[in-house]
Amino acid sequence: MKTTAQQHDNRPTLASLRSLVPSRALCFAEALRLADLQATKLRTLLDITDDAFPEDAIADLPRIRIVRRRIPTSGMSYWDGQEWIIALNSREPEARQRFTLLHEYKHIVDHGRTDRLYTGTRSTTAEKQAEQVADYFAGCALMPRVLVKRAWTTGHQTPEALADIFQVSPRAAEVRVTQLGLTDPTPRCQAATSPTWGRGTPRRYFRTAAVPQPEWSFA
């Protein structure tokens, strides 16, 4: 039987998601809203209606290859000349690997558009914004607003219960319900940083290994 992605592999998924990016620079709040919109559209394009987002939905897309390795980061993604490689840290829990997979896919969606998506501020670099938005995209794809609120109203109101439904970590579930205004925010912690690339250098996108994250991030 064909998987969802194989049934729809003729759809220009990346092109469809990239077409949502305006042809102007975005502020950070706009980049977050765009990530939410792209995550919703991704589920629609792949006909994902279940609560849990299946890994095969990304793995079976054309020119995407997922590998698991013992790497010093949670994940990384890069173009090898023929396809996009998403490398996941094989030593990390499965739930975190699934989150990292969607995080890295957002970097692939953003490729070639980061200059207008993430402009940085006096206190935050563009690279850090890109990492934060990739986390947000992953959370939106794994735990869509409508499905989380439906689960919440039917009595699944603990991180552990939501984590079981959506196959994410309890921390990811906790952060997501905070984003949706269902609980009070937790104290902020120091965010992970990402490498800085020079102009003209082929980009490799990294997700840092598990460390404390900001209140709307999903480590």
C-alpha cells in the first residue's frame, strides 16, 4: 500500500510552501505566523488527518532522505547535489528525533529565502530567529491548534496525555499548550545558538543537542 506522501509525490510540496513567503522582509512575528500557515498547509497537502504526524510523510517525499547517525547535534540538513539529507541524532529519544525532523524540514523550506524571513534585531541574530521559527513550525505541524484544543476540551490536559496522543515529548506538549494560551508560560531559559555561515558558503542547517530552550521552544 502506498503511503500518504507516495500518493501525492507529484505535488510540488516545497514549491507550495515556499509560495507562501511574501516578496518582502518579514518581522519576527510575521515569520512565526508564516510558519504556522506552512505547517497547516503541509498537513493539508499530505492529507494528514491523524493526531500524530507520521515520519513517512516527510521520508517519502521526493528528493528527501532521512538518515540516523551519531552526531554532536540533534540534527542537520543539507543538499548533497541530488537530494536533501536530513540527519537525525540516533542517540536521542524517538519523540525528539521526530521533532527535529520537522525542524530541519522547515530549514529546507526556508532555503534561499532566509535573508527576508529573518532579519535579526539588536538583541537577536537572524540565525537565532531561524532556529526559533523552525522549532515553532515543528510544534505547529506536530500539534496543530485545532487538534490540540480538541484534545484539551475532551479532558487530555496534562503534558503526558498530550504527548501520548501526538507522539511528542511532554516538554513539547507543555510548550505548545502555553503557546495556544491554555496554560501559563514557564520561566524563560537560555536559548541554544546556531552556527553562523558566510555569504556564498553552502548551507548546512543544524539543530543543537538538547539544552534548555525559551518558553515557546520544544527541546
